[in-house]
Amino acid sequence: MVEPSSLGTHVKPAEFISQAIKASTTRDVEALLSQLPITPEDQYAFDEEHPAIGWKPGQFHWIPVGRERGNAGRIKLANQPVNPIAERTINGMEALIELACQRELASAPNAISPSTPRDAVRRYFDLPSLDQLPKLDDSEQSKKIRTNARDLARKLRVRLLWDKPAREFAVAVEDEGIGQPPSLIHRTLLSLGSTTKADKPYLIGVFGQGGSSACAVSRLSWVISRRASDLLDGEADGVGWTVIRHVFPKGRRDDYFAYLACHPDGRVPFVAAGDADAARIPHGTRFVHIGYDFGKGGSAITRQLFPALNHVLYNPILPFELYATRLTADVVYGNGYRLSLLGTRGTQPPALDKVFPPLPVGA
């Protein structure tokens, strides 16, 4: 792996990662990458059997996501722009659950893992299904549960950002979950069709592929992750980071999605723990999908994203915050929760979120 000092010969690591964590436009990312020695994609062709061939020591290279040159078709799976955002958000929920589960196992190695995601949420967060929250009474215990749900939502945030000069959206999904050590990011957050979840029934996804489809509707994607310090399991502390982009090789038809790597085995660049602490980067993961293409949604997406996420995540296992080009958050509990509000004391029936086209009526 490239040593922290190698990055330091080109930039100051703490300053670089401080800027990276705030990067939300194509301009921001290109300015950061321009400071680094990056081998152009047409000067290095990744070979899964012999990845070191053509590798230039001391430089960063573009490696296919999942280390698979034919990954474009699999990454372009999403049929609606909101679906990848929902997938990324679910990944954040899993990260929060995994943090709690691994801490339980650290203190009680013989503990039996939860059998389902909802079982995990009940055990670790004392939270019922979200559609049951409006049905709770006014007791102190019920108030505590509702307060707990709101506090949990603050640990998972979806941000819709708009850059007016560039006229581009960005979607950031950030969690305060378990995170990943730099040495494992290429095998977890950047994997395709492989899994570390198959033996964990308390998690939702299996192959970790759905969230990657957000890259297909983005110009660039920025990834930053840091493992919780008490769960490093012998791995070095620090912040791993990388950028994902769509690559169109000259003279070839096999376009693919690639990320910036610092070693032929696929490991991502990183900054050491001291620099991460100086930049005040906590544990967890942050994905920023820049230049996000919402199709014909246009500026209306600012109003549409809240009902869309409530619709797609009808009854999510955990709530989360949505910042739709604003500094204040709307909490997403899902439409199951919102429908449960109907008929409760002091509430009014909500207006329809969805607009339905006129339907022909037959004779």
C-alpha cells in the first residue's frame, strides 16, 4: 500500500482529506485529483491475473470496480434514479446494525446473532417496526421510544445538493456505522457479486451490488470510510478514500466503471489515523454521487425526493434524515408510518404525494 508519506509528498494529508470530505461538485473532485500523480486509464490496462504488469510505482491507477472489466452492464441495473439512493441508504442502516452487533460480540463472544434485521433493531435500538410508532400511547416509555427513533435518524443522512454554477445535483449518503478499514474497502464497499453478509441474517442485502448502480447515473462518485476504532481487528486505523468514474477505453467497446487505487491488488488510497483525527473524521462511510442524473425531474426533484424515498422505502427498518438542498432535515419513516398516522388524535389526512395521469374510462 502507498504509505501515508507518499501522499504527503504531493499534498498535506490532513488538508487533502478535509477538502475531500466536503467535495460535492465535479469541479471540487477534479481540483483534488489534479494534485496527485495519476496514471491515465489508457496507459494502464488492468489484468485480473497479472495486475502488476504496467503498474507505475508511486502513482495511482484506475482499477475496475469489483476488479471486473465487464462491470458496466451490472452497474447499470437501476431503472429509476431514486432506487440507488434507497439502496445506499439501506447500506447505511446495515452499517449501524453491524456496529451494534460487532460490539455485542466483542463483549459477549458467545452471543447468538439476531435472526432478522427487525430482530436486530429491536435488540440493539429498542425500536419497533416504524409503522407502529404512531400507535404508541403517551406513556413515558412510548415517548422514550419516539425520541430514540429521532436520535437514530441523525446517524444516517441523505443530502441532496445543488451546484447552481455547474447546474448539477449531488447526492451524499453518510452514516455513523461501523465503517471499513482502508485495506478492506476494495473487497467490501467496492465489490460486485461477492459478499461478506451471507452468514449474517440480521443484515438486509447479500451481494452489495444495488448501491453501485448510483455510479451509473453520476459523473463521479467519491467514497470515504473509517472503521470504528474499537473494531479494527488488527487492521490499521485511518481513512480510506477513492473516486469512481466511467471509463471509455480508446479503441475498445468495453466501457467500465473504475476507481482510483494505490496498489495493484486493488487497495485504495488512505490517510493515517493522526491526519484523520486532525481532519475530525469520525467512523462511518460517506458516498457522494456527483452530477447525479435524475432524468426529467429537473429542479422539481427537490420536492419529489422526500415522497419518493418514503414510497420506495415503505417501512424501513431504521429512520433517516433527508436534507433536500436545505440545512434543515425531514425525517423519513416510510409511507407505512405516514399511513399509520391517519386517524390518530390531532392529525389530518396527508395529501397524495404521487401525481396520477388521467385514466380513460370505458363505456
